[in-house]
Amino acid sequence: MSVTAGEAMVRACARRVIAGWEGIGNEAGEALAVSPEAIDAAMALPALYDRFETLVFAPALRGPTD
């Protein structure tokens, strides 16, 4: 799979800022611990990637708005 520079930046950001989560599990329904590999797998899912990019990454790039 080819990843663009922008996607790589979003994924790197996710690995740096995600410290915990709820509702992320494996195929058996067991909770999945946060790890760089698990974050990469989550960011490979378009819906999760898009939400992270929209709600966390893009606002961080814009900086404070006050």
C-alpha cells in the first residue's frame, strides 16, 4: 500500500497523541491495547482515519483560534 506524505503525517500524529481508546477491538471482540501497530491498523480504516484527521489533526495545524 502506498501512503502519501500527508497520510504519513496524520498517522505519525496519531501514534504520538493517542494514549487510550474505547470500543477498539480485535475480530473476537476483545479490547485492543493501544500500540503503534494497533494505531496504524486503526488509521488504515478510512472512517477512523477521516475522523482523526478532521477532529484532531486539521485543528492542530490551524492552531489556537481565539
